[in-house]
Amino acid sequence: MSFASRLWQAVDAKGSPAMIGLDPRLERLPAPFRDRAAGDSQAAADALIDYHRALLDVVGPRVAVVKPQAAFFEVLGHHGMRALADAVEAAHRHHLLVVMDAKRGDIGSTSEAYARTYLDPTSPGFPASDALTVNPYLGEDACEPFLRTADAAGAGLFVLVKTSNPGAGCFQDHGTPPLADVVADKVAAWGAERRDASGWSPVGAVVGATRPDELAHFRARMPHAPLLLPGFGFQGGDADGLAAAFDAHGHGAVVNASRSILYAHEREDLQHLADWQDRTAVAVDEMTAALRAVALGT
Amino acid sequence: MSFASRLWQAVDAKGSPAMIGLDPRLERLPAPFRDRAAGDSQAAADALIDYHRALLDVVGPRVAVVKPQAAFFEVLGHHGMRALADAVEAAHRHHLLVVMDAKRGDIGSTSEAYARTYLDPTSPGFPASDALTVNPYLGEDACEPFLRTADAAGAGLFVLVKTSNPGAGCFQDHGTPPLADVVADKVAAWGAERRDASGWSPVGAVVGATRPDELAHFRARMPHAPLLLPGFGFQGGDADGLAAAFDAHGHGAVVNASRSILYAHEREDLQHLADWQDRTAVAVDEMTAALRAVALGT
């Protein structure tokens, strides 16, 4: 089954377009893990392994997809890569889809080595994810090895089109049309050749739109691309701004949250719940409720 | 001492602006290492560790700087990260400068985690390199944590401005002025605040110019930035095209070669030399001679 079909099927099964970002900051882990992580890199990586297994027990039944952020594992060196591999495997044991957020981009055989690392199940060094985030700066031929490897693996890509940082426009808005539109058109073109029976493409896009009209613009420009939304304002009524990303079936996008879920154990209003897992579960369920209202109108 | 001063001092000491790229392809290692690398990821990583130690014994006395290509280590998972760390440490034992070619780029605290991983000597997970390649697509604020971390560590950056792949212009030439010029202007501006006593900045640029006039254009646009040149045509008279990158002291750029050095052991014309090390040494010395003629006019 194509990546997009697997993605929407999983979203339907869980009734949630939420994606949980795994961006572990050691000093903000729940207490027992935080204490263990204060040791050396090996101890910290071991703590992360146990933390993510426990976290995935909470979020696994509630969401369809997780997004490990490679940087927060790489900072622990080879021990961190071991913890990252374990998180991918633990997520797969919960039948979650894994979008590896590594934002890789290089040329030729180097792009191919990155693609094999993170997407190719026959590459033995590291467990394959279901999709990878890719930085397009180096151009179409530099993205080609990622596309080819994803095709062979039945995997997806999320190409950075417009990022969510305040200064995203610095280069992404350059030119007429803006660079982000040019990249979006490439994403649409790469996807057009690869659409599955339901019409969706495995070539998605990261769209950190900060206004509803901007999101609608990119949705129209890439009508068949799964969108990865960084989740601006999904809390409260602001989630309405995300509606343009979804079709009538609630398909079209996954919305990421990292800190609001990973730090839920610190929330004052949830201290009546003894376990960090219960606080985390509440935060995930709140997010899903807000997103369902937008994606499905329910 | 600032990164640029350390770089030119090392270039002067070795009499060579050559940089050796460590892009290990397992199937093209010299025979004994290739045979060992045919095992599992752990065996392959162990073979890479021994190979790079032996390679650095050859190139260490001959050049000033090496550039490990992270992708070819990452593909071996956590074992590969162990081999990458060992290569950095082995290069430093030879007093070589290490430019980590990881082309990282992300936002906020994620950029900071990447910067700490590869540049911060107080971050215990991975040995610090002397400089890191950075992808600018996400914008100025996304590059800021790399700049800040490099400042604190006395390290350098090489920002991707114009890459060397045939399709580099796909996005890098977009707009008027072209995007690559806009990025070059940012590199120049970031560097202007950071110039050392000799006038050089620690914020360098990757410039894969394919024509001498294009290289001269970027040199003029970033007059104080160390340039990392992918080394088009450094063999034969074509090295002349690189002259614009250098000042009268032979400073201003380092020129990378990977395959021409790493595969020198396969060269037909060098089979009279029994050891792969001797063939490699010849290739490095040839490169240095060609580059000295251009950089120093000698």
C-alpha cells in the first residue's frame, strides 16, 4: 500500500490527525528518566530508550504517527543513534507510522546514503522509517535519490516548503514567485507521477503556514500532497485555521505537537493526576479533540 | 585563535590548500578493509575505524584539513556514528582541522542541538569538529544557533551558497538577484561582525562554481569568507579556474577531493606501487602540486 494510503488508513483507525514529535530535552523528561539522563551519554541514551518505550505505550493507542527529531538523539553521539533506532522500532511495534525528522539534503550518492539510512528496509544499519523530511535547497537532482529510494520502499517524503520559524521568509519568500511556491510546484510535479488509486501522492510537504490563507494557498498549489503542519495554535479555537489542509474525509494533513505533549507532565492543571502518563494522555486527547473538530467537523 | 587563522596557519604549515573528503564507500575500500566491511554494520564500522586511522597516517602529514561526509557513516547506524567519532579524533591526533560535512539545518533549539553535537567541545556525546557545513534554507534565525555555538567554540561554518551538482541552479538561481547571491550576502554580513585581526571571517561558504567567472563573482560578494570548493577540475590545467578564490598569500579557500584520493589505490598507472598507502600518497601530492601552482603561483 502506498505511503499516503497507509497514512490516512492509520489516521482513520485512530480517529486523529495528530502527530507526536519526539524531541527529547533531557532536562524536561519526567522525573525518573530525567534523573537517569543526568549521567553520561550512555546513561542518557538508555534513559531515552526506556522513556520513549513508556511514552509510546501512552500515545501508541491514541495517534497514528510519530516524528522523531534526529538532532536530539544525535547530540548523544552513537549512544543517541542507538536510542533513535530503538524509538523507531518501538513505534513500529505499536503499528505507528514513523516520520523521521532529519531534514537531510545533499547531492548524488550522498543523498542516496541518507535515503538508504532512513528509508530503505534492506539497509541493515538503521531501521527504516515510513517517511523522511528533506531539505530541497540543493535542487531537483539532489532530491532524486530520496524520491527513488522512497519509491522502492513504498515510503514517503516531506519536503520543506515553508517552515514555521519567524524568519522562514528570509530565503523562502525570495523572488517572484516566492521560492516556497517554486519548491511547492516541484513537490506537486514529483507527486503527480506517483499518485495512488485514491489520488494522493507519497511526496508530502512541510508547511508551517502562519495564516489560514497561506495554508489554503499551499494546499491549492500541492493538491495531492500530504501536508505536515507544525501545529500552530491547535489549542483553543485557533485550530480552525488548519481546516484548509483537510478534505471531506479528514485526510490531507497531519498536525505535529511536541512540547505541548512532552511537557504535559509539568502542567499545573493536571497535577491531580499522579502519573506523568495520565497527564500526557489528557494532552493527547485534548489535541485530538481539537483537531477532529477541524479535520472532520465533528 | 579564530577558525580562519587556524585554517590558514595549517594550510601554510602543510603548503597545501587541499582538503581530503572522507566519503567511505565500503565496496571501494582497499582490499583488506573492503573484505572486513562486507560483514554486518558493526564489522563494517570497525573496518572503517581502522581504514581511516591508516588513511590519516598517509594524508595527515600532507594536508591541513579533512572533511568527513556524515551520510556514509550514518548509513551504518550507531556503529557508523562510532566510526565517525573515531575519525574526528584520529584526525585531531594528526593536528588536522576537521570540517564535518553534515549539511544540517533546522530551527531554534533543534539547530542548537545539531550545533552542539558537531561544534561544542563541552557537549560530551560526540567529539567537536573545527567547522560544520550548514544548509541555509530555513533562514537567518535558523542559522543563528549555529553562529552562536561556533562563536563560543572558536569554530567555523561553511554555509551552502552554490552547490556543485548539475541541478544546483534549480532553486539556488531562483529570483533576481539569484537566491545564491542573497545567501552569499547573508554570509558576508554574518562574517562582517566576526572578522579576526587578519580580516578573515569564521563564516565560510560552500561554492561549487562551475566557471572561473562564477567563482570570482562569489569571491567578490564574500571577500572575507573562507571558501570550501568542491574541487572541479583540479587535475591538469583546469586548476587555473580556481585562482580567483585565493589571495596573494594562497589563503582564501580549501579545495576538496574525495574520490580521486580515496580511489587512487585502484589507479592503473600506480599499480607498480605495492601498497595502497603509497598510491594514495602520490594522488595527494599530485593534488597539492596542482593547487599550489594556482594558489601560490609556484
